[in-house]
Amino acid sequence: MNTPHEQIAIKATYFSIVGNICLAAIKGLAGLFGNSYALIADAIESTADVFASFLVLFGLKYASRPADDNHPYGHGRAEPLITFLVVGFLIVSALAIAYQSILNIQTPHELPKGWTLMILAPIIVWKEVSYRLVLKKAKQSNSSSLKADAWHHRSDAITSIGAFIGISVALIGGPGFETADDWAALFAAGFILYNSYLIFRPALGEIMDEHLYDDLLEDIRRVSLTVEGVSDTEKCFIRKAGMSYHVDLHAHVNAEITVREGHEIAHRLKDQLQKEIPQLRQILIHIEPKESDS
């Protein structure tokens, strides 16, 4: 059964899939009949976003599988791996858009139709709203791949703004400014590549166990000191796996207590941490003897 965080992420991904399918169709038809390659480029990105969202959905469901004999720490690391594939989709779509934009810049063609601006305006608003909604769900669920999916919406909004500007320049400038639309698509490709790096970098840090969790570390230390028998904490290592965290924590206890008492304190500490910080999944407690001051 999926955890509440996993359910939030999966529902948000379904929202992205349905929205991108509709927008890809609208943009593609508008670009085709409105002579706007910037809109067609936008449609290509939205189509890539659909496949990317399906990858995110697969990754979320796979990463939520429970631990087994072959994967004692669970399957959470599948999520950043899926993020790498999503970035690959973005890069391929950006390069395809850039290549076609350069060809169109070199080839004379008609001005885009004015009514395409009326298509783009509500799309820009919708994609920005989608970005904010999915990003909120990504933060709630602690999902790196869903955060990548949110940035798909933001990059889509930016490319749509670029298309809007390019079409406007072409229409205002008239004959001789037809390529403004194509330059806008080329700009969109560059922005997609930039966003690809922004998405890739945190996922790489997650795979490499980079420490980026100072706030969570402070919460762990704070909760630990509320447990009877724990006088202090020492080393604390945190690794992110999917939407959860694995923690190795060294806790100070009275050096004069028995092994059984130390064992019981460790269990109480683990239970309290998982109760207060539900995103902690695997917690390993190492007991350190603390000599009495007297």
C-alpha cells in the first residue's frame, strides 16, 4: 500500500499527464494551422513531457515497493535514476527544436497567424499554475522526480512566453520578421537545456549521497533529546532514497547502564523519530557511552 506521500506524488503525476496530452494537441494544431514553429516546438516539448511524466509515474510506483531480500533498503534509488531519463527526454527534445529552428531561420516562410496569440495566452497562465501546484505536491511528498516534472511545467510556460514574444514581433514587424518566431523557438531550446541541468544536479547529489539536509538534521537532533535516556547526539548521516530518508545516528547514553537498557533506549529513540518525522524509513542507532560528570 502506498504511503500518503507516495499517493500525493502519483496523483500529481496523473494531473501532469492529462494536462500535457491536452496542451500538446492544442499547441500542435495551432502551430500547424497558424504557421508558427514556436508553437510546434512548444507542442514537441509538451509531447516529450507526456512521456517524461509516464516515466516519473513508473519511477514513483517502483520506488514505493517495500524492501526485500535483494533490496534491504527498498527501491527508492529508482527515483533519481528515472529523473536522469526525464532529463534525457528534455535534452533530446531541446536539440530537435534547436535543429529545426535553425533550418527554419534559413528558409523563407509565411508570417504566423495573429490568432495563435489567443491560444498562447491562456496556455502560459495554465502552465504556470500547473508548475506551482505540482511543485507544492513535490515538496509535500519529498519527490525529486516530481520536482523535475514540476520544472517541465515551468519550462513549458517560459517557452510559451518566448513563442508569444516571437509571434508578436513577427506580426508587428511584418514581412522580413518571419524568423522572429523561429528565434523564439531557438531560445526555448536553450532554456530547456538550462533547466535540464537544474533538474539533473540534485538527482546526481542524491545518487552520490551528498549531504543537503541540514534542516532535517536539526530536527533529528531536537527530537532525539526528548527521548528519556538520550543525553546528546554525535554523528548523524542522512541518505535520501526516493521520498524517504535513511539515517545513521550516534546517541549518547549513561555509560553505567546495562546493554539491555541501552538497547531499549535505542528502540525508543527510533520509534520516536519515526513518529515525529514520518519520512524517516530506515534508522540505525549506535549507542555511545557517556561518562558521568560526577
